[in-house]
Amino acid sequence: MNDIYSPERGAGAHEIIKVENVSYDYVSGEQVSRGVRGVSLTVRKGEFVVLLGHNGSGKSTLAKLLNGFIVPAEGKVTVEGIDTRDDKRIYELRAKVGMVFQNADNQMVASVIENDIAFGPENLGVPRDEIEKRISWALDAVNMSEHRRRSPNKLSGGQKQRIAIAAILAMYPDVLILDESTAMLDPKGRGEIMETISRLNKEKGLTVILITHYMDEAIAADRIFVMNEGRIIKEGKPREVFSDTEKIAEAKLELPVASRISAELRRAGLDIPFALTDEELAEGLCRLK
Amino acid sequence: MQIKVEDLSYVYSPKTPFEKVALDGVSFTVNEGDTIGIIGSTGSGKSTLCQHFNALIRISHGKIYVGDKDLTARKLDLLALRKEIGMLFQFPEYQLFDDTVAKDVEFGPKNFGYGKEEAARLAEEALVMVGMNYAEVKNKSPFELSGGEKRRAAIAGVIASKPSVLVLDEPTAGLDPIGKREILELVNDLKKSFLKTVIMISHNMDEIAANCNRVIVLHNGKLLYDTTPEQLFSDPEAIAATDLGYPHSVHIKRLLAERGIELDTPALDADSLLAALKRRYSL
């Protein structure tokens, strides 16, 4: 199957998402609750970006701003040059930025998997024979081809989420946003999803924005944005972000276990490197002897 | 009060093409005072087992005794049983339904026959116990609460009538790190009060190792292990057989052992691992 994504990645890749000084509040009656305040960021094509933050920190608001679910009260969001406030291009935008949510059951629309996958492209007016190609390609991309004619309700949670991802992929998005898409899964299901998106990112150059509470999942990112009270308070590679233990505490997050232990041992005077993974910590201690 | 499970089996949609054996000859005993973890991959029968404890699923094969009550008895007092054994489902915040938080929490006690005033008093107590400001939230709609608050309100609804046993199905799933810690601290606090026994389903081995004194491992509906976290996580065969993985702290201890660094702890949580490392390096 032909690959629709170019392998463009890394520092030379163009900026696919631009968020410029964006603010958004939720207003209901007299109550105003903060969404995001003065957020600016850019994401390059092919990047794997993770948004971290406690519940209510503004992560999901930011994600919804990226595909035009909500539009900024102040500032500007553009995706491949499309301003999210441009009503005339909203369908084009939604096709470019696909979102997968927490509960896979709420995202299934059809009783047979291939029809579920076809739903998105059909709405985009893609011709039937082209849809056939996309179904095969998308199911292959998430390793679910053999389930094509089955019913989604007999699948495990991890398999359902992979179908939900395939349904988005069939629209050939440039950006895939996963909003706590592994929260309801067991460790095996979570592993399946992380393996799938990491492969799509590396092999197909799909731009991925992952919102998660699992620090283990964040370690795999090219870049992490840490949010607190609607603002981005830290940005960088996983090692830079997690070694800033004060900012992690300020954001009410927890370090990965290995990071926490290596940080405490360093503080107590042991000369080992800051560790992100269990293996790094063990290696660091081993070299001491 | 003991809970005794004897040769429990359960089949979904029996004698149809969709027949599925969910539980297959499961036997074990939960002692008063236990915090027992029920673990196993998705589809291993954990939720089916737990729904038997307060007779949401009626026993089709085998026996369960809660104290001296036989759950297969024809004239089982369901109300008394469910008052004794509280049950918190997965994502319980989806079950909040009333127009105010106070009314939502009162719903349980009222069902168990408490009068209006007594139910209101129990609801207030429960909301305070889960760490909420009663005056502030009582007239709020449950839907105005944040994610973590909703879950605590849902827990308040279950504990309002002071059950002695609490069954929790994935109590921390989907919460942020602080929310997770708060829920587990709450359960431990409740155990110092009226709560005697906790039965907890979790996929998070860090939580199981740090909080449970016993674990039951289910696999394809069968009971594979009935042991302690220390025993289970020091048995690589058991871990390999179940897809569950190690808690991080145990995993680190094992990686160190492979490199010739032995520690004097089972390392069931990060704090005891850290303490053991500090001892070893005389920090």
C-alpha cells in the first residue's frame, strides 16, 4: 500500500501547528472558568508531542482549540495555514486534525468495523473505490486487518481504541490528537496503543499530540509541554522536563518512579545520572559499584 | 466477617453461540481486615467475580458466604447484604444523577431505609469524609464538579451508609497523579474508621503492591494465585503467565539484582526501595 505521508521530520520539518498567544475561558451564566491563558506553541510536522498537566490544567481545552472544536477568544490558531476561525474551511481543518478520546465505545458509529472506518471518508465525499483503499490501509496501519468484517462490540478495549484510531486515519489527517485515549485500558491495551501510535509517527511521519496522565508514556515524546492553570509552564525534551523537579511539583504531577528515586539519591549525595527509565537507574547504580 | 467463595463458576449467554465462561471453579476466602487486590488482564473475570459479592449477579454455580449469610439462599435479604457490602463501579462519576450533590449522596441511605433527616446527616458525614466542603457543594449540581471531585462524590454515595466491606473496580482509572493518590489515601483512612475489608480491582501493579496485603490473580476465569504481593512479584513465572508486569519499584530491584546489586527489601513501593538504596550506599 502506498504511503500517503512524507517522511519529513525533525528540526528541518515545517511548522504544522501554530498557536499564538491564545486565551479561552468557559463562560456559563456569571461563572467564568479558565481554559487557557496566553498560550503560544508550534508543532513541527512529524513531531511526537505530549501534553502533561493535572485535571483542569487546560490540556483538553488546548487540544479542542487545535481542531476548531472551540475557537480562541484571543490570539490565533493555524493548522497548515488554516485559521481555525475560518468557517468556510472548518471541514478541511477537521479532516486534517483527527481526535481520539478516552472512551472507545462512545466513538463507534457502525455495527461492522469496515463501515465504522468508512464513516469519516464518506462524510468527506471520498469516492467509494478510494474508501475501500483507505479502509484496508487504515486497518493495516493499526494491525487490525483480520477484524474488518466483524462487529466492534466483541473487541477488547485496546482493540476498540485501535479501531477508533483507524477511523481517524482513514480521513488521512496530518495530525492525530489522543486525549487520554489509554485511560480505560489495561497495561496490555495501553501497550498496544502506544506501540501503534509510535509506529505511525516513526514510519509514516504522522504528527502526534498525546494527552496523558501516564508519565511512562510521556518519556517516548520528542517534546513535552507541561500545563498548569491554563498556561504552559515548561517545555522541552523529556529529560529536560522531568529533571526540573520543581516545575513538575508545581504542576502537581509525579515523576516516573526511576526519576524520583534518582533525583532523591542525587540530592543525598550519590553521583549517578538523572534517570528516566528503570533501566537507566539500574545502569547508573551499576556503574558506581 | 469473612467472605468465603467456593467453587464459583459463571457462564455468560449459556447454550448460545455467544457462550463465554467468565469464572471457572474459583475458591478463596477474604478475611476481615484484608485489603485484597484482584488482578488479571481484561476479560479474566475480575468484574464478574466482584459483581457476585453483593448479588448483582446471582450465583449460578458454587457458593459464596458473607459472614453466615449464604448468597445462594432463596430468601436472601438483598438490602441488608448491599448495606454491608458497598460497591464502587468503574468510572462511578458517570452514575451521578440527581440535581444536587447532597441529594445524590442521600440516595443510598434512603434506599436502605433511613429517614430523611438521618439520610441527610449521613450524606454530610460522607461528603466530609471524602474531603469535600459540605456547605459549598451540597446544593451544587454534580455536573459542576471537577473530575476528581465527581469521583469523590460518587464514593461518598457508596460509603454514606457505612458498609463494612468496600468493593472497588478500578478506583483510580483515568485520574491524574494527585487524584489517584487522594483516592487511595481516602480508602486507607476509611479502613481506620468503619470500613473493615477492601476488595480492589486494579491494573496498576504499583498500587496493588503498595496497598494490598493479599492478591488474587485471575486468568481466563480461573484462580491462578492466592498469595501476597511480596510472593507474587518475586515469582517471574507468575508474572510472565499473567501479562501484568511488575510494579516499577520491584522492576528496578530486579534489574539491580541482575547486575549483582542485592537489596534487603521486597521493594513493594518506591519509598521502601529508596530507603533500601540509601542504606546500601550509606546515605
